[in-house]
Amino acid sequence: RAHIFETSPPLLFLSAMAEEAPEYVQVGLQTDEELKDMLEWQLQATWPKESPILESYVPELVQLTAGRRGLALDVGCGKGAFAGKLARLLGPEFDVRGIDLETRNVKQATEERPDDLTDRLSFEEGNAYGLTAYADGTVDLVTCRSMLYSLPEADKVVQELVRVVRPGGIVHFFCEDYEACTVYPASEGAARLWREGMCDAWQTMGCNGRMGRSIYTHAYRACKALAVERPNISTTLVPIDTNNTPREWLGNILGSWRVYAGLLAQNTKLMTESELAAALDESIRVALDPEGHMCWLNTVCTVRKPA
């Protein structure tokens, strides 16, 4: 079992539902509303850069699903905002199922589902470490976004998502890399937060704040473990910066991370809570300042199973 860390405000933890899967905790600190706000701001910033990648899959998926309905899973769907966008992008011939460990997330996502998507967008409880409801090679597309960095033994999840995708299908990972976040001009404290502090704390918690640069290797090893021959694995850097994203959005994203200061301070000796909070506040000011520049590099990793 992964560690649970005492924090305030309340810790967001995810307990396993699947009987055959181990029990893990997704490390986090936000209340429900804080988490929803953070994910919505991040999705607003990332969707214009990520959606063309998703659109590029469509011709392959249309060919793969010729003569039948397609099936896509969004694993770790949260409140369902991305799953809704995915359902619209894939069109009426695809069923999209959002999967989340938290009953309350599934409930809220279902309640807030747009009326015109009720026949092809659904939400269910499930454990990313063990998608026991899905046999090997039965899903056309799996997406997993903004989750792996906060999971202990994330390689197990990567392997599970590759397992359920059918030959000719696609797995789409969107992964953060907190060390690949830069702000300028910045004091040594703000620079150190992104260079070392953030990732050191995640590592102490058994997680990987540098998942963006790690995901290719995780995907390769997953394919090897599953005896997938000649997989096509590619990566695309997705920069979110003050040149391509409204400064207010970046300020809101950083502001939503502000509640992590206490949790991070408990799990790194490199910076105190006050130093972490000051570094985040300075990063927000830089993001909002017309003279400042912020850039956060994320990675999309696409795994195509050979047909």
C-alpha cells in the first residue's frame, strides 16, 4: 500500500475498488472543488495543443472499427470534462467510457454529462491498476491524462492500459514534467522550486514528478513485458507558455497548485513551506507580468499496437 500523508486541507485519496488489484493512493491535496478548478484550467490550456494529436488518430480508428462501434476509455477521468471533449471529437460511431476510482467523481461526471452525449458517453468506477472488466485487446483507444505522475508504481498502470488495447489500437498518455517548468525573471528560490523542490517531494512520496521524460521508457517496457512486437511509440512535446496561453489561465493553474505547499514541504528537505509558498507566489507574478515568461513542457506519448 502506498503511504498516506497527513495534510490540511483534506487529503484526496483513492482506494482500490477492483478485488484483484492492489490498493494505492493517488497523492493529492485539493478539496473536490479545488481539484476540479485545477483540472479545468489545465484542460483549457492544453486542449488547443493536444486536440490536433487526438484528431490525427481518427482515420486509423475509423479503419480499425469499420463495420462496428468503436470503444474508447478515458482512465482517471475525474469529473469527465476531457471525456466529453473526446466523445465529440470521435463522433457518434464511438462509445466513450470514463473510468475513475472515486464514486463521487463518477456520480458528478454522470450528472453533468451533456444531454446530447447520453447515448455514447458513460462513466464507471474502475481501478487503473486492474481494469478487470476489460479483457486483453478489446478496446480501440485508451487515454490517460495528468495522472501517472501522482501514482506509485505507475509502470503497472501503463502496462495495464497497453494490455486492454486491441491490435491496431492506440494508447494516448498526457504526462506532466514539473522540472520542465521555467519562470523568468525569477529568484533562486523560484528557480529551485521547479529545478528540484517539486520533483524531490513527489519522489519522496513514491511518485515521479518527471513523468513527461519517463513515459516513453515506461511504454516501451510495458510493450516488452506484454510481448507486443514492433510497437510504434512516439512522443510530442506540448509547451504551455505565456506565448501560446493567456496569462490569466497560467496564473490560475499556478494558483491552484498553491495548496500543495504544505504537502510538498512535508516531503522535501530542500525547501520549507514558507519558501515553497513564496516560490509559487513569485511564479504566479511572473506568469501575469507582461515582461515575464513561463514555460511548462508536457509530453504526449502515443503507443500504437501493430495490427
